[in-house]
Amino acid sequence: GPGMAAFVKENHRQLQARMGDLKGVLDDLQDNEVLTENEKELVEQEKTRQSKNEALLSMVEKKGDLALDVLFRSISERDPYLVSYLRQQNL
């Protein structure tokens, strides 16, 4: 949808800092064929939460706007508070 990919890009740093448990998000991305099993494992191998978040964000951003839309929808469903918080910050 319009603006979803842009939202993720604009909030890259905030998402990197604030996304929590990625397990569900990674499952969503794999189910939607955005990430392969191998790519999912690469993210999971990162040592810290922030480096996991960074690996995921940069991987999905390289795949383009449709991939970012899937990521946005997943985060919205799994962490609606985070998305509304970021929307508030951007006003």
C-alpha cells in the first residue's frame, strides 16, 4: 500500500533500536516468500537484538517496496504499539 515502504525506510533507525522479538516477523516474511530459510538464519545468527534488527531491515530494503510492505504489515500486526508510537513521533 502507499506509504508503507516509505514508513519503514524513514523509520529505519527507530525500528532498528526498538523492534523486539523478531521470531514472528521472520516467520511472516518467510511465509510470504520475502526471505528464504537461509536468510532468516543469517538474521537469527546475529549476536544482539539491534544487529538482528539491522540485518533484517537492510536485507528487506534491498528487496524493494513490496518486501517492505510485507514487513510493515507484519510489524503492524505483531507490535501495533511500536507503529503507533513511530507515527506519533513523525507528526
